[in-house]
Amino acid sequence: MALQQQSVRLVLRNVNGLARGLATQGMAGMGASSVPTEQVVCQAKPVMQAPASISMATPSSIASGIRASAKASPMSLAPQRSMSVLAASKMVGAGCATIALAGVGAGLGVMFGSLINGAARNPNIAKQLVGYALLGFALTESIALFSLLVVFLILFA
């Protein structure tokens, strides 16, 4: 009899631990909030009210009613969506041009590193190497300025 009671207690302890573990996982899934989320339901407002009588309906009131119903249609979201796509593509283009600036900086580092290496290996032509390095520096800086110009044109034009 005592053995049965111990086995029942062991099973109940394991079930209790399992329940606690599942409860903590459920709490983690809810974001550790003990209060369940509430859903707010709003009633839709009428877009266009019916006129009191047909004889009072003027062309301007009919046109304003049509405009009001057109504003509420889902098709009116199309210009907003296209503008958001345009803004996203601008940011992608500006990011690509900014990456080009990083490439120019890396190129300058490689170029001056090679200049130092070449001048150390052959000191007789160091002056000639410096002239070519300055020419390469001017070329890469012009590419960097062009890339920066493209970034600002994409973002602000």
C-alpha cells in the first residue's frame, strides 16, 4: 500500500512539473504577460448618408458623396503603396551608392599600401611612383564624389 502511494505521489509530482513547464512556455509565448490581450472592435461609420429627399440632391452633393465613397475604397491605397515602394527603392539605391563609397576607400588603402611597398623595393623610382599614385588618388576621389552626388540625388531630388 505504501509503495502504491509513493508511486502515485511520484506520478503526480511529474505531472505537476510538466504542467508548470508548459505554463511557463505559454507565458513566454505570450510575452510574459499575465493579462490576455484584448481585441478592440470598432463599428464602421457610414461613408455616405442618404439624402432626405430626392428633390434636394444637387449635383455637388452627389459628387461629394461619390468622392467620399472613393476615399473609402481599397483602391485608394494604391498611390500610397506605390509611394512606399518608391521610398524603399530610393533607400536601396542610396545604400548601394554608399557601398560604392566604401569600395573607393578600400581602393585608396590598397593603392597607398602598394605605393609604400613599391617605394621600399625600388627607391630609385619612388618619385615616379608618387606621381602615379597622386593621379590614381585623383581618379578614385572623383569616383567617390560622383558616387556621393548620386546618393544625394537619389535621396533629395
